[in-house]
Amino acid sequence: MPRKARIDAPGALHHIIVRGIDRTAIFRDDTDYETFLLRLGSLLTESSTSCLAWALMGNHAHLLLRTGRVPISTLMRRLLTGYAQQFNRRHRRHGVLFQNRYKSILCEQEPYLLALVRYIHLNPLRAGIVEDIAALRSYPRCGHSALLGEVPRSWQDAEYILRLFDSRRRQARQAYERFVAEGVAQGRRPELVGGGLIRSAGGWAAIKALRGDAGPVMGDERILGGGEFVQAVLEQAQEQFEKKTLARMKGLDLETLIERVAENLGLAAAGLQSACKQRAAVRGRAIVCALAIDDLGISGRELSRRLKLSPSAVSKLAHRGRKDPRTETLAKALFGTQA
């Protein structure tokens, strides 16, 4: 059975689990841990991705991320590929380091956000890596210590989580610590790592068919949330699939898109594929990037190669293009829908 596409959108909350292949250790020493965290922190800052919780566990890692300027898949590819290369060089190792694709679960913020933060940060205690909840306070390989101010991590969005407990930092940290301690007795919570709902064999179509049905709402292993949340997410994913399929049926490709954008803006198509820094040309490239990624389904990496731009430049241009009102107008004209 082909694997399902990842689901993502700006602001989406993801519980990500990365495992070593055949349970291989992905962290062998302190340098490995710090290398991973330095790379993670740099990528999070560069992409404006929010990290709300994390734990590094020897042969696997947990991350709770909110999508920023670039898709989570792009961030994770850069993180894991770069780290694996450094790991293999350091340890004179060859071959694959990580098991298959990392697991990514799109999560509904309420009521799962704080439950996930607690679950992820209690991992070292459940695994016996730290002796008790007091020792977890200063444990440096988990975001719990950052939330309590013991081991600050500038790239971790500790303030967002603390504000959910209290507007005053000291009281917020005390309330958060009590909340985490209360979770120790809950033990392992498999529903937080397996999608939380029954897998839908029929996918989006099956969920659509359940409208008005009094029976149980089916879910999707890629999503953690209530039935309405699951349905809304899958409908959005299906809409994106249909837009890309329609574009292919119409014979729209990147070259055609560039020509249409250039024509609409009164520019030469060649100017949108050059390093020209004139405002109109930059605007045109931004619109091209947004429509190519969102409606044609061209990856940022492929687009950077074909437009001779860096991946970060493509990401920034696409973000800018999505805010341009001309993008929506062109999307309607080309694809019969909104951008």
C-alpha cells in the first residue's frame, strides 16, 4: 500500500517522532546531542518554526513543532540529512541512520497541546534516564528544563507554553511543574503517538460519507483530534490534491505559469527566471513561487533548482507571494480557485 502524503499548513501543530534504523542509537555521546540541538535551533530560527516541546532519547527523539515559513517536511529533511552526514563522519559509519520516514502526527491544539508537552517531557523519566521528577528539572536533553529556566534554549518557545498557565512567569513555572508531576501516574499514553483515532481505510471519502451518520467517526493515523477536526483537515488536504490534479489536466506547468504571471504583470518571462532585483520582477517571482508550490505541487527544492535560487530564497518568496492580492486573482484565473 502506498504511503500517505504528509499533511501540513502554516501554523499546524505536529508531534514528530524520529527513530534510529533497527533501533540504532542516533546519539552516542554529548557531542551528538549538542550537534543535533545546534542544527535544530538554527533551522527553527531561520524558518520561524515554533518548538513547544522536545526530548532526545538515545535511539529516538520527540519534537512538538508548529509550522512556520517553510513546510515541516522541508525543515525535517534538512535537519535529519545534515545530522546523519555529520554523525556518520564522526563515527566512521556508512549507511542509513534513521528508520524509514519520521512519524508526523498533525494535532488539534485543544485538548492535546498541553497533554503532548507533558507526555514528551516525561519521556526521560518513563525510560529511567532520570531518577525522579526533581532530576528532570535540570536534565539538558529535554525541553522541560528550558520551561523551568534551568537550561535556557533561545529557540524553544517556552513563553507560549508558560502563558497558558499564568501571565506571571514564576507562578506559571510552578503551575506547569505541578501539571507535569501530575502526569507521572498516567504512565505511557499510546493514544498520543498513534494518531489517537481509528485509522480510516476509506480516507477522506469515507469521512465525507459519515456526515449525518450516528455511527462512530473514523479518523486517520496522521491526525490527532476530534472527528470534526479530522474531517476539516482531510477536506483541506483533498482540496489541495484536487487543485494540483486539475492543474495537470489543464496542462499547466512551471513554464506556462511563468508566462502567465509575466503577462499579467506586464513583464518579460525571462526576467522572472533571472537574478533581476527590480521590484516588479521580485514580485513576479514571489507570485510564481507561491502558485508553483501551492497549486502545481512543485517542491521548494525542485523550484529552487529550476529557478536557480536558494531553497531559503524560494521559501521567503512563496511566503511573500501568498500575501499578494494578485496571487489570488491569478489562482482563480488559472486554477478556478483561490490561492
